[in-house]
Amino acid sequence: MVQLAGMPTLEPAEGARDQHMVINMGPQHPATHGVLRLVLEIDGEIIVRVYPEIGYLHTGIEKTCEAKFYQQVVPLTDRINYLDPLSNNLCYALAVEKLLNLEVPAKAQWMRVLMAELSRLNSHLIWLGTHAMDIGALTVFLYTFREREEILRLFEDIAGQRMMTSYIRIGGLSLEPPLDFLPRVRAFISTLPEKIDEYSNLLTGNPIFRNRLKGVGYLSAADAIALGVTGPPLRASGIDFDLRRDMPYSGYEKFQFHVPISNDCDCWARYEVRLIEMRESVKIIQQALDGMPEGPVKADAPKIVLPDREKMKTQMEALIHHFKIVTEGFEVPAGEVFQGIEAGHGQTGYYVVSDGTAKPYRVHMRYPSFPTLQALETMCKGRMIADLVAVIGSIDIVLGEIDR
Amino acid sequence: MAEALKPTLADKASVLEGLPEHPALNAILAWDPVALEDARFDRNELTLAIAADRIRQACATLQAAGYNFFEDMTAVDWYPAVPRFQLSYHLLSLGYKERIRLRAMVDEAHPTVESITPVWAGANYYEREVFDLFGISFQGHPDMRRIMMPDDWVGHPLRKDYPVEGYR
């Protein structure tokens, strides 16, 4: 019996004390993808109970938001899910724009879709590399990080930052994309499908990888819905639901793509669904590149959107607006909105409450990893400890977004 | 955003008149019209104010009416107003492809609500989070303990009278 200082002691069930053992996994464990601590009750090698203990990364971002101006919250959102930063930016920007009833120009919407899909690819590439590495296929990690590096270079090119992009702002984008950006994305996208084939060649036929995933981590459709699981794990449990298609935002209704689902409900299904999703993201980016409209990338709302540098230095009005936005923020009409988007890990939602001032009264983030972690016990009960590692990899959690 | 916003319906009577065929409204009215304290339709989002002591049954009713997915739940502290806390539940219908918000007001003197974990097991972590950060407890919850903060933490950080920089 492990004595857990200051933590709940998980006792083996009555009558099983001679057989069951309680062990601790994490918070510093390479297979838990961050600071996740799991307390396991095991019967030999078989898992009886899984008890996730979270909060090690809790930084009180929701509280911090209440002390910031609306535009100052954008950089905080990057830091919640550091693998998919642009989806966070997008969701927050959409929520505040809904409060403001502000429409962003077409080019900004298309760029947002393009960037969100690049961000999804980034997230899925990390998932694939680390998931395969957990299973023991170390090679794939090197291949996926090769492509991920290129995506990060694209982010750096457009936003000046590799991970904490803060590129999508309230009312549009922070900057026009540089001239070479779209051709670079096109060049990257044109080679990506064969790179995905390469990962697939390394893993799909690999008997060890297959055996570690097939039939492991079963999550029925009913359980997935009851536990609030979203995103690829939900679709891998046979529920055909994707916010990009079903409740479109930011112009997703103009794009044609296929939403992959699987009825196998296991880790293998989640692997297959995500791999197809990556191919679909490539198609969406292709469409965004082909149909990219001309025009401004910021809404015409001088009291909300910071003016261009050039204007600020030549026009008195622009200088005044710049000064006012930076020092006083902008007032947002009172009300409450919930904006959901389909991010790499599942449905992200921002619930923003305004009391009519320049600072949000309350910002709550619904992040997909939080409920998905609850499903861990359902997926692992009665299985081996080694399966737990495969399941954690397959649900693709980010502790930053669980703890916030 | 691109879609035109429908006009705001600010009170119960105008919502009932403006959205006569809404499945969530019909289900709630068929179940108990008295429990529906108020309603609001703003920025294309429907909010139903439910009496706090009926929230579990309201969730079960809506679940049966097609709002089958529990998406999110949190609280807002309206300090120093009375009642102080607003609980916001976001329910999603995978069939109608629509989201609704339930709102229940809870007073500081008696910050206890029925847990909705019997309806959606997925509400477990969310209710623990509200308990941890706001100090509202949920009756019938299987594991009502802090989730983010250490177990021996004093205070509830997301309350408005809790300083942003913490107590030093």
C-alpha cells in the first residue's frame, strides 16, 4: 500500500486486500505526456481501477483572464494547449467577435481556416510520433518531427513565433501573411500526403503496433457520449459528428471535406481516424490556398482592431485609436456567449461573460482533454498496465489544457 | 458570424412567442412550466433559467428530448449580488446540431445544488472543478473533492473576492 502524502489514499476494495496493490504512475513519467499522475489499483498485471490526479499544471488562467483586457487574453490562450495554439486563438477570437457582433473580412476567415488546419496537422503529428514512441516504434517520432519542424517554421514566418503564435486576433489577424508564405505552404502541402504514406508504411502493417492497438481501449458510443468525449476518439467510437461540418464557423461551410469515422471503438480506430483526418486537413488547406480571397485581414473597426503601423505614424486618428486600445482596451457589450470549434484534440469551447467593461467578467474554457481523461478508466478496466500506455497515447491528451 | 443574427428575445414571454417550435422549450414546458423561471435568446444562443433545485430533472428531460451531449458546465460569481452564483450548463444536441444553455442561480448562504452526474457521468470533473474554484457543492456527486488546487488549500480562487495575485 503506497502512502500518498496529502493525497487521497486509494484503498483496495474490501475483500481484495490480499490480492490487489495500489501503485503510482507519474507525475513524472514519460508515457503520461506531461504532468499527469495516475493511481492504479492492480491485480497482478490487470488494472482494477485508474484514478487520475490532475492539477499539477494549474496556473489559474481563467482567473488571470479576468484581470486582463480582452485583447490581452489572446497570448494566454496559446499557453493552454501549446500543441495546437492557433485553434485556441481562433476559438477565443470567435467568441469575443460574437459578443461584439463583429464580422471579419473573407481573407481573414480563409487564413484562419488555413492556419487552424496547419495547427491540427501539427497536433496530429506530435500525437502520432509520441503515440508510436510509447508503443516502442521510435523511428516514427523522427519522421513526424521532421514535418512538424516545417510547420513550426511556417508559424515563425507568419507570426514571428514558433509555438506561442497569437496570430489570430479579435477582429482578424495580427499581420498580413508575408509574400512567400502561401507558396511555402503549398510546397509543404504538396509533399505531405506521401509523408503520411510513409508513416502509414511504418506503422499500419507493423504486427507489434497492430497487436498493441487492436481491441485495446474499447470505448462504446454510449460511453463516449455519457463521458463527454469529443473529437477523434468520439468519431472512432462511431459517432459522426464534427463541428467544422455540423455547426460551421469561420467559413468552414465553404470547404469540402470528409469526416472519417470508425465503428471499432478501439485504439486502432483512433489511429486510423486521425491518419485520415490529416489527409483531409491537407485537402482543406489546398482549397484554402486555391480560393484565397483578396482583401484586408482585419475588420474595419478602428476602436477594436489595432491600426497598421504605417497609419499609426501618419494619421492622428489612428494614433489616438492605438493609444486608447492599448491603454484602456475596448468595451464589449454585456452578455454571454459560448463558441465551440473543432480543434485537434476535440471540441474546444470558450464561454465568455461580459459585464460591459473592457475586461472579461468571466472566461471559461472547455477543453477536450478534460472530459476525455475521465474516460480513461472505462477504457482500461480489466486490461494490462501496458495497455494503459497505449490508451493514454491514443486519446491524445495535453495536460496544459486539462489543468489550465 | 457570417450568418445574420436573429433579434434578441429578452424575456420568457417573447422567447415562448418567438420560438414556438423549439424542441428544448417544448420539452421543458411539457415537463414543468413553473421550473422555467426565465428564458433569453441572444446572439443566436438560447438560455433557459431553471430553478436550481430542479436542475437534475431538467437535464434528464432535455437529454430525453434530444439534447444528448453534455458539453460544458461552469459558474459565474456575481458578487456582491444576491443570489451570488450563476451555474451555466451547456448542452449540445448531436441530432439537432444545436446548443442550449441552462442557467441556475445559487445563493452563497446555501451553495448546494443537485449533481447531474446521474444523468451524464461526464459532469463529474466539471462539478469538482466548480466545487474547487467556487465552493459550490453538488449533492449526489460520487467524489466531491478538490481537483485543481491542493487538498489543503484555503479559499476558492475563482470567487470575485479572492485576489488575482492570491493571499500572501
